[in-house]
Amino acid sequence: MRAWDAGTVDLEQTNGVLLVMAENSGALCGTMKDFLDRTLYPTIARGLVVPYALLISAGNDGRGAQRQAERILSGYPFSAATAPVILRGKFCPAHARVSSDLGQAFAAGLSMGIF
């Protein structure tokens, strides 16, 4: 689901969330920042505890976007299920494999109740 289209109601209906975002100018992309801004306080008010995984596509090194995302997410009642994954450079078949592996491992962990 696109960040523009997602909201707190969607978070209430999930067992976990895979946050996939781009790095823009060394920072968190605007659409993901908007999503996090819109859902932070309603998520806290509802006491939603949701595991998450973070996947960043970075034209730069991705660390600025990672720091910003983790700083915002530290205010959520979410738990990090995995270490953040940063895909650096132009998207390629290796990035597709890493993304697929992360998604499959996250889904398997959720279905087994690990996260």
C-alpha cells in the first residue's frame, strides 16, 4: 500500500508493517514522513504495538534517511523486527533479491509469531 493511501485504520488491521521508502537528498522521503506524521499520535492513542521492518532505497548512502526514520519510529509503540536494510545505488536484480528475502523473512516471522 502506498504511504499516501495508508493510515491508522490500516495499521489496526495488520500484524506488521514493512516500511519501504526512498532516500531524498540524504533524508527520509516526503511521503513516508507524511505517513509517519499522520499516524504517530493516533497509533499511540490506540496503543497499537506493531512490529516493523525498514527498507530504504538510497541514491546516497541512506544513513540520513535511516537515522531520521528510526528517530521518528522510536516514538511509536512499534518494535523493530529486523535491522534496517539499505539498498544503495541504482535498483538492480541484487536489490530485488534482497527486497524479496526481507519481505519473505518478515512475513514468515509474523506468521510464526516471532515478532
